[in-house]
Amino acid sequence: MELGYSRSVIDLVLKGTYNGNLANVEARVMSIYGNNGQVICPVKGGISPAKCIETWQMAKAIGMKASNPETLRLYKACEKCAVRK
């Protein structure tokens, strides 16, 4: 999931019965959707959360073996990204 929370946690939050730290969930939602629904990527600029996940997964899979300079920049940026942590 984009948020990094299970579906059951999201369901509980939406029902108003989540017993965990709601501030953490809110901060996570705002980090992904708080910029008009865009994630600000240091390499690609403003991208959708779905594109962020796709890019992160690709960069993580290729890693330092990347021969494409942009993919290598993405890998390094994704490793430090607060949105993906």
C-alpha cells in the first residue's frame, strides 16, 4: 500500500476506532498526499504516489548496478527519502 499501513489500520482510522497513534498516520498521509496529491521527488519533481512507488521499487531492485545515470540518482534519492521510510 502507498501509505505503508495495512488495510485494517486504514479501515479503523476511517471508522474512528483506531487505537494507535493517529498523529503518525496523519503525518504519513500528509507526506504523500499533502502536496495536491503529489509526492515531491528530488529527481523527477512532482509525481503521483503510484509513480513514486513504481519508481522506488524499480530503483530498489536495480540498486547500485544501474547503468542509467537517472536510475542511479533515483536509487540514491529513494534510499534517503522520508516518504518511503
